[in-house]
Amino acid sequence: MTARPVRILLLGGTTEAIALAADLSGDPRLEVTSSLAGRTAGHRQPPGRVRLGGFGGPEGLAAWLRREGTDLLIDATHPFAATIARNAALAGAATGLPRVKIVRPGWQAAPGDRWHRVPTLAAAASLLAGRAGTVFLTVGRQELAAFAGVAGPSFLVRMIEPPAEPLPLAGCRVILGRGPFSVAEEADLLEREAVELLVTKDSGGDATFPKLIAARRAGIPVIMVDRPAMPEGETVASVAEARRWVEAKLAAPSA
Ligand code: NAP
């Protein structure tokens, strides 16, 4: 083990990243820096040291890791954040740093669910053309553009704050609300807004699952967008496993 604390870069933007930062930041053997893309205001900040903004691609990330004397790289970004995951893999390989990705398990359909899985948002959009009725899009603001050319449905979008700029999906109806939402709240929304179809990404986790339970109970079909491919490399499924990965590295002679 090195004499100074072991330096960890924790790529974040998820609840797992916040939980892991909270867990690791009290450990005197470690020096943890959480990194956020910095595009979403008002989200929870992880405890401890935080840096904001992109690194400038895989080369920029590798340069940052070298400059800061980083020892371990933990990718705790969202399963749909494919670019930063790829950059982390490339930068990990370029610097030779041990790297692990937290991959929370995807959702599995249960009896009563009417899910239709599609590989991409574009595939989801193509299924909606010419369809009438209200479609609730819970895909994230950045992904709305995929539905811009789709004529037919009335789109419903939920946001934390009113959009500062026009959304890339003209004519969609915006409702405001800050999650997490309970099953009862989601059921109420689906009924109140006469939602006929839900489109969502297979983000996994508990926080945004209640809408899927509400859709199941109401018999509402769901278009479920599969995850993008992830780079090769070591993965763990939970914060606790990530913690054990860190402990194993601390115990290893080369850490
Ligand atoms: P992305 O498409 O994979 O990344 C785009 C660029 O944003 C990256 O190339 C990188 O810029 C920068 N970036 C992304 N995550 C970063 C981080 N943690 N720290 C520093 N720079 C970061 O990412 P995204 O899908 O836009 O997601 C952005 C952030 O939101 C991620 O941290 C992710 O965990 C979180 N998030 C995403 C989703 C989703 O559905 N995509 C949902 C919830 C939370 P450079 O190339 O300049 O380094």
C-alpha cells in the first residue's frame, strides 16, 4: 500500500455514486473525488470532494488521472451514459489503472406487465408513428429529440423545473414534479392524464420503478428501451460490492 491515502476517481451522476462517496469519504485511507458532468442543476451533490464538467474525451480523462496521481477508477455512471463509460475504459487502459463499473441490474418483466423491448430510442419512436392517444415519455430531457419527427400521439413529459429553453420535442405537454414518486402517485398521474402508453429506458433500480408497477396495474403497455452496449471490464452490481472491490485493492500489494 502507498504511504499517502489511495486516490479514487468516482465517476458519478447516480444514487449509487452518492452512496459510495458517502461510504468511502469517511475512510482515512482514501482520498475520493466525485466527478459530475455538471449539466443538471439542483441534483444532490455527493459528500466530499467534487469536480464538475467533462474531461475532454478519453485523452483528457487519462491526463487528469495522471496529473492527480489517481490510483483507482470507479465508474458509477448511469447505464445509459455510454460515452463516459467508454471513455473510462479507454482511459483506464491507457493509464493501467484498476477500473470497475457499477452496473445496476436491469428491470425484469413480471406477470401482468405488457412490455415491448426495443434496442434504441429510435426504434421506440418508429413504433409510435401514426398512433393516437397520450404517450408518457420518461426517457430524460436529452433523449426527447428522438421523438421529434413522430406524428400522431400527444406526448407527455415530466420535468423537475420548467425548461429554460424550448424542448427538442415541440408541442409536448410538460408536467412538473420532483421524484421519487410512489406507486399511488404514478397511478394517479396515469389516470389523470389518460396515459395510453409509457416509453422508458431500462435504467434499473428502485427509484423510478413505481411507474412500471402503476402501468402493470392499469394494464398500460410499456415500450422498454434496452441499454446500450457497455465496454468490457470488471463490473459489480451494487455499492456494497464496489466497497468490497476497493477493500480488495487496498489489501493488494500493488495498490
Ligand atoms: P454520456 O453521454 O455518456 O457522456 C457525455 C459526456 O459528458 C462525456 O463524454 C463526458 O465529457 C461528460 N460526462 C458524462 N458523465 C460525466 C461525469 N460523471 N463526470 C465528468 N464528465 C462526464 O453521459 P450522459 O448520458 O449525458 O450522462 C451525463 C451524466 O448524467 C452522467 O454522469 C450520468 O451518470 C448521469 N445520468 C445519465 C442518465 C442517462 O439516462 N443518460 C440518467 C441519470 C443520470 P468529456 O468527454 O468531455 O469528458
